[in-house]
Amino acid sequence: MGVHISFVRSVTMDSWKEAQVRNMARWGNRKANEYFEAAVPRDYYIPSESDGIDVVERWIRDKVRPASAVVARGGGAAALAATPAF
């Protein structure tokens, strides 16, 4: 995605506008995860903290993509690990 669609802010390296801080506080991790994970199929593997960084990165990318793109790849731990990074 381009910066015109989404953006990433570092907690330590970027400056934040007050409105951005309020928005992040309003959403929080739990609410954001509920939103982004709502369309994830029940049988799709959700990594834990003990999984490798490649698996976790793939999961994060997949959960913010349209659900059709995630389902089309088949889901599951093997699909996460086997799919090349973008």
C-alpha cells in the first residue's frame, strides 16, 4: 500500500500529532485486532509470540489485506511460511 492509503509511525523515531495519539488510544490493540481479524477464517493459523518473525510478519500483512486475498492464498501456517515476502 502507498502512503496515500496507509501509514506507519514508529513510537520512537517519528513525531506524532495529538489527533493521531488520541486515535491510537481510542482504538487500542484489542479493538484494532478485532476489526482487522473479523474476516479471518476460523481454521486460519494465528501465530503466537513463540513463532518466528517471518510467520508473524506474514500474519500482520495478511490481516490488513482484503479478506479475499488472504483466503485465496489458503491460510494456515504452511501457507504463511511458504509464501514469499512482498
